[in-house]
Amino acid sequence: MNKIPLATAFLASIFFGLFLLATDPELWDNAPSHAYGLIGLIAVDVAVLAYVVGRAGRYLRYIPYLGAVKLLIIVGDILTAPQFGLTYLEFAQYLFGLWAYTGLVASQIAISVSSYIISRRT
């Protein structure tokens, strides 16, 4: 079983999350709770990546659900637009205008798909 695509997807998720934390001043200025949430998601990615690389466990079959839940959390962030005085469309345009946010969304899809494929082969 080749876990390289899954590990790469987790590394991408970690990279995009860290990049957003380091470069998006709006995140820290207007939504520090979202920044701390993103730190939590990155910590989960690091822990699961260490598990995936270190073991070939039967728990790999649950990782597609983790990717899907994280995708819902990240995209669901758009629903907080009224807190910032923006419409949902304006906030979605802002978020998807950040290439790192788009990469973060894409990496969750990659985590779900690659882990699903691996779990079907084992």
C-alpha cells in the first residue's frame, strides 16, 4: 500500500494552514478564534500524518471522514460572514481569493480521496 499521496496531502494541508496563519493579517486582526481553530486543525494533521507514516493501521479507513469533516469546517467558515459585516458571497470571494485557502480546501479533498483509495486496497 502506497501512502505517499496521503502523506503529501497532509503535508499540503499543514503547509497551507501555516501559510494562512503567517500571512493573513485579517485572520489575526478580525478572527483570532478562527486562527486558533486553524492551529487545532493543523495539530490534528500533524498527529494523523505521524500515525499514517509510522503505522499501517486498520484506522486508515476512518481518515476519509476526517478529511470530509475538516472540509466542512473550513468551507463552513463562510457561514460566519455576518460576524464580520460581510455577505456570504463577499466572504466566500475573499476566502477563495486567498490561494492558500483554496489550497487548504483542495488538500482536504485530496486527504479524503487518497485515504479512501488506500483503505479500499487494504
